[in-house]
Amino acid sequence: MLPSLPLENGHLSQNQKDQYWQDGYLFPLQVMATEEAHALRRELESIEHNWLNAGLPLPLNTYKRVNAQCVLPMAHRIGADPRILDIVQGLIGPDILIYGVEFFIKEPHTKHRVGMHQDLTYWGLGAIDGLVTAWLALSPATSQSGCMDFVRGSHKNPILPHEDTFSEDNLLSRGQEVRVNVPDTDKVPIEIHPGQMSLHHGLTIHGSGPNTSNDRRIAAVIRYVTPTVAQQVADKDYAMLVRGADRAGNFINYAPPRTAFSSESLALYEEIRSAQAQATMKGTENAKGLYA
């Protein structure tokens, strides 16, 4: 287990900022105590238990994996955590929107993996610096449990060609994989533990292997953007302001949910899902759908 990088009063040092922009990622950063992360895991698993068979319009996994901040107060609470925002501010500035929160889970002893890819490939936002992903571990992310592998410096590339595999064992929406051979020697395992966080650029090539451990690999993943980022493919896009001000107006801003899966938030969720699918599923006729 790597020791957490020391923060300066909860903020990144200049050297750490420089390291992020050089490598395209930064880890491990301790943002909360281990027990607090364990408590978040218990809260999430309680939601899973209570809502799995509650007659939601879409499968519960869809709401966990796409825009959970729209329907789950817990997801918004994590994304708006000032300890995380203080760190992210050092990379993208004081005006911060949540583009999405997802709970990414690999069950134990399963073959599910994530192909090597760049996040920004199908989001319609272009090859930008104004998006950063915070990956908060709620259970151990190790090589055995299928932690992420990053390719150092790969964010300096443009968006590279990807192939849609729609593979059953690939957890991505299109089973997308970058059409570049990534040797194992170029992969840096991002091992982090409950309460620790990694950050990565939207163009950083990354993926992960299967979970061969005895425990679930659970993460809260938050995508942050600056207000100057704009949707370039879909007719419109949505984001949630969590710090500073949005003077650009490129996103439709919306309020966090007051209760889990309210009728209002479910309707908004479907509106956002439909709009973003114009970008994420553009160019494919596969019926799998967004994170099906």
C-alpha cells in the first residue's frame, strides 16, 4: 500500500499539480478516513438492498452507473464534498460542475473488465483539459481486485481511434477499446484503499482487469468539468454546479435530488439520459444502450 501524498491544508502542492499535468494522473490522495469510506459503502449497499426490486423504470445498476447524482442524494453529497473539491480546484480552477457521478462495482470472482480507453472518446466534449475524474475507493482497489491501470503521459495524445467490441465482459457502454497496442510494461497499477482517491485526465488511456479477489471492488467516480467546456455532438447537455459560478451557460444546470428516486428526479434522469445518448451512442446501431 502506497502512502498517501501529503496535501497542503487540504490542497494540492504545486509539485503535485505539475505531476498531474506531466503524467495525466495523480494518486494516492487521502480525502477521508477509512471508516468514513466504509460507512459510505454500507450506505450504498443499503440502497442496493432497498431498491433492487422496487419497480424502478430502469434497472438499478443503470442509475448507479450513469448520473447517480441526479437520483441519489448520497451521490451528490460525495461529488460536492468540499475535501474533494479543494483538491480538484487545484487542477481546473474555482468554478466546478459535476458532469456525472457513478458507482463502479466489480463483483468478486467475475470476469468483468474495462478495456483500455480514453474517457472523452464518446462524450461529445472534445479533447479537452477541463475535465478531471476523481476515483474514490470504497473498498480496496488492488491488482487482485481489478484496480485501474494508467498509461503515463498518454493524455498528451488527441482522442485516439477506438473499436466498439460490445463484449459481454467489458463494463463500458460500447465495450470500447483504444486501437493502440498497450504493452503491460506501460501500465501503472493504481492501487488505492478505502478513503483514498486518484485523479485522471479525460484523455489518459486506462483500463482494468477482472476482480479475482473475495470482495467487491467498489468506487465512487466523479467527473468534474469547468463551465467553459461545451457539448459538441448532442443538442444539449446537463451538469450540476457545486462550486463557484457558471458564467458560460454551456450546460443546463439542475438541483440535487432531495430524496432517492423521486418522481421528479426520475423524469429528469430520463431527460438527461436521452440527451447524452445522442453523443455516447452516436455511430452505433447496437441495441445494448447506455450502460445496459
